[in-house]
Amino acid sequence: MIAALEAGDATQEQVAQRFGVSRPWVKKIWARWRATGSAAALPHGGGPTPKLTEPHKQRLAELVAEQPDATLAELQERSGAPVSRGWLCQILNKLELRRKKKAFGPPSRIAKTSSRNARTGGPSIKGPQR
């Protein structure tokens, strides 16, 4: 593309049609080539600086290790992390810091699972359905 434009063999419109791109894109790449000598893509701008620093992440890891069943609100408060609970959850997942909730115990096998006044009439589990 650049070679065709440098040689003057084709116009920007013809180059755009030949390569299946828009004319403004060809114009932009041509201007970049003339200014820098390269048609390569510009580097990523970087985006906003992260609010959660490495010390925050280390503190989160320590807190999860100390108390794996802590809630997100507790972790947010104790770590001093300047992010929302939703973002904190995403960070914990990214760092592979899994929180485990305490089980209150296995369900009783003796206790009833439905009340005496429960409605009946559902499908029976004794035989095949028809």
C-alpha cells in the first residue's frame, strides 16, 4: 500500500478499493508514514492508572488466608481498598483468591423436609411417568 502511494502509481482512493479499506484510513496511514517513517500501529495509550496497588493486593491475599469466609464488605473495610465490592470480587477472582464460606453443618436426615400441610398432587417418584 505504502509502496503504491510512494511510487505515485495509485491514488488514495484506488489503494483503498484495492485493499478493501476506507479512504480515511489510507489517508491516516499515509500521513503516519510521512511523519514517522513507519505505518505500524501506535502503541496502546495505557488507560487509567489502577486504583488497587500491589500493597493492596498483598493485603487482600493475607486477609483471605487469615479468614477465608470473610465477606466482600469485610475485606473491603479491612484492606482499605479504594474500589467497589463488585470490582473487589473481580480482583479476587483474577488473583485466584477463593473465599470459602463456612458450612453450618450437614442437613439432618431425620428432620422433615416439608410441612404436614404441604400440597400433594405432584408426579410420583415411585413409578414411570405416563
